[in-house]
Amino acid sequence: MLYQVLFKSSNLLFAASYAFTLYFDYHTEVFYNLCPVPGFYLSKFVWLTFINLNLHLIYNTLAAIIALFGLTNSIILNGLHFIATSLIFPVGLTVTVLFWALVYLDPQFLLDKEAEILMSAPWFNHCLHSLPLLTMTMDFFALASF
């Protein structure tokens, strides 16, 4: 029973953290000027990291809704599992491994003046580049037990 409560609340917590990260990214004026097309926020969809952030927000929101309403034997849940294993986890793994491998091999490669602005909030960097792999791994372990 306690395990199910933790599972339900973890999806909600992950969704809230991704939503706040997206909110922070949108409402921070310094970040807004770093768009590929200046002044056009949706141009950030050219970056895999931004696509990954939105995928994880949608996935964790749907998983939280399914967990909170108890839709454990639904077609929606089966579809969500398929999308998670075929799209969301591989994209999250790619973003995490590529970013941290590049930082490890040559930290100056990614740290131009724009990246230094983004790295000024360490929690924001970890929400973009570390949290996706952690949340999907935890979610897969939780799903394996049901």
C-alpha cells in the first residue's frame, strides 16, 4: 500500500518539477533571449534537450493522472508504456549521456557565454540533463513491480 502511494506521488512530483522547469525557462527573461530565433520561444524545439523536457512533462503528467485515478488496466496505460519504452526513455538517455559525456571530455566545448547563463542555476541544468534518466529509471523499476 505504501509503495503504491509513493509511486503515485512520485509521478506527480516529477511532473511538477518538469512543469516548474519549463515555467522557469519561459519566464526568465535572460533565458528568453537565448532562443535560436530571438523572441520566438517555440524555436527552442530545435534542441533535443527542450523536446526531452516537454516529453517528460507530458509523460509524467499522464502517468500521474493514470496512477491517481487507478486506471491500471486501460488501453491508455498500455500505450503509455509503449511510448515510454520506445521514445521517452531513449531520448532521455541520449540527452543525459551526450551532455555529461561532452562535459566530461571537454567542459569548454559546451560552455560558451550563453551556456554559462543557463548554468548559473545548477538545479535547472540538472532538471534538463540529469533528472530525465533518473525519473525514467525509477519509473521502470516501479512499473516492473506491478
